[in-house]
Amino acid sequence: MTSGLLAARWFRVIATFEAISWTALLIAMFLKWVVQAPHEGGVPVVGMVHGIGFVVYLLSTVWAARTMRWTFKTLVVGLAAGVPPFGTIVFERWLLRQGLLTRRSRRSAPAAAAPSRG
């Protein structure tokens, strides 16, 4: 497996995990503050899992950006996508539509041969 394919696959898994952990944290906070569940609704544990997932998402985004040769703007948007709930999923789907997780990038594709003037 090439490093680009590995980085893309790893990024997709981590982006999904980050979104799931965000969902779990939102549920835990709802249980704590609205339902007033005992034991803080699991917020400390779920919060720590989400925090670790967030940091791993940031690292995997930088790795994927370097490996797949994303633009700096794409990298910044990817890093920012970890902040809002489900932003990682939206960003990952956008990357797929743009073809930025399936090949190196448009910038690294070989240029088309110029027509000959003969």
C-alpha cells in the first residue's frame, strides 16, 4: 500500500471517529446538564476520548495534507473542520468529491503534452 493511500485511509477513519466522539460528547453533556444524570453523565471520560481523537485528527490531517499534496488553504480548512460537530465528515466528503483522497492531487498530476507544431 502506498503512503498516499495509507494516509487517505487513516484520515478517513480518524475523521469518522472524531465525528462519533463529538456526538458522544454532546450526548454526555445533554445527560449531565439537561437530564442531570448521576456521575456527570460520563462527560470526563467521553471528553478525554474526544480530546485525544481531536488531536489525532489534527495530526492525521497534517500527514494527509503533506502526503496527498493538498494546498495550504485545504490544510487550514481541514484543521478547522475538527472544531464544529460533524465538520470532519463534511470535509472528508468534500475531499472525496474533489478527488483529493484518491490521488496525489491535481498539482502533482503530469502535465498534458503540448500539441506539436509540425
